[in-house]
Amino acid sequence: MGKNKRSTSRLLSKLASFHAKYIDTNLTKWALGLDILHLCLPSKTLRGAPIESILKILITSIHFSIELITGYDTNPTPHIGDENAHHTAMLFGFFLGAWIEILVHFKVPFPKGTTQVMGFLAFTIEGLMMVFHLHARNMVDAHIHQLLGITIVCSMIGALGECYNPNSFWLIVSRSYFTLIQATWLIQAAYVLWPKTTNPLFLWDPESHRSVSLLTMSFAYHLSGDAFILIMIYLFVYKFFSANVRINNDDQGDNEELAAGYKLILNLNEEDSCIQ
């Protein structure tokens, strides 16, 4: 009788261990197998849509509307302010490029590399407008725009490189990096040029060499901070999707589809991703 109890107990223990292991494995597989794209865009039609291009059109359209509304003046005759017109022209290349991307997405027969060329053109237009956007500005204002101009030129170089090698990991990252710097630097520029406080600790002397020096130092921290942000994003994406590929090794079709979408990050094809 005691022997049967021990055998039954041992069998139940093995079953419990197997059950726990099975549940743990499948929960892990489910967690790592979550398709973020499917969660965010449950509709197959939405997943196949050029979401990034649509967002660029939406954002630039909102920007155009703001510039037209705030820059409109009727004195002496109806017109748009010069600065507002400049800001609108700066982003028009991105607006046009987004429409070209949508046409390419729907198989309009453009030459190969058209989207990359349009990206380079967009940064070129932005840089051109920036060069002639510095007239009659104080020292701090001009320095902010000069640093922004340097960033735009770097974005142009990355975009130009992509025209010749669109699958280069480092060219894609460099363009994204300098575009991110433009964004974070513009946020700081807004607080420097149009402070929302009267606290002297947060007010900049517009004609001070010390202010220029501090701004340059701030820009250096933007370079480091934005690099850190991209590194964290890269590590997260690499860790998540490489784990996803490993845990789903029983479904080769899903693995190949996932790897195809993230081959530059997962480094599964060094020749295509150009990672040395």
C-alpha cells in the first residue's frame, strides 16, 4: 500500500513538474511571440498601409496650417509673414517626399531609389532655407540656427549615402540620429528663444559670448544623449526580436517573415545589412 502511494506521489510530482514547465514555456513563448505590429494595427489593411508616409503628410499639413494661421496679416495687404513662409518652405520637401513614398508603395513605376533621392532633396531644401534664415538675428539666435544647420548637413550626407546604398545599417542610423538631434535641438531652441518664465536663471543673454559657449556645450550633450537613446532602442529591438526568433523555432515560416523585417538589426544577413 505504501509503495503504491509513493509511486502515485512520484507520478503526480512528475505530472505537476511537466505541467508547470509546459505552462511556463508557452507563457514565455506567448509573451515573446507578441507581434507589436498586430497589436497596434489589428486590421490587415492598416498593416499594409504606408503609415509612416501618412504620418509625415499629417504632421507637415498641421505645421503648414499653424504657420499660415499665425503668419497671416492684413496690414497693409493680406500676406503671410516672411519667417512663416520660410518655415513652410523648409518642410515642403518632406511633404512632397511622403506623397512619392505612397505612390511607390502602390507600385507606381518610379525609378529605383526614388524615395531615397526624395529624402536627400527634402534635407537639401531644409538646409538651403536654413542658410538664408539668419539675417538680422542676435548672436544666440544665429548660433542656434548654425548648429541646427550643421545637423541638417549631416542628415543630407546620410540621405545621399542611402541613394547609393539603401540597405546600409550605418547610413540609415546616421540619418535617423541627426534627424533626432534636429528634433531635440529645436525643443531646446524654443525654450531659449521664447522662454515662458521671468526667472533670470532661465533667461539667456542674446549678445553674450558665454551664452554661445553654453549653447555649444548643450548641443554636445544633445549629441551624446540622442546617441544613448538610439542605443537603448537598438538593444530593446535586438533583444526582443532575436528572442522571438529563437523561441518560435518550431515555425520556420514565421521566423523567416520576422527576420526579413528586421534583418539589419538581427544581423542575419551581413552582406545585405553592410554591418562590418
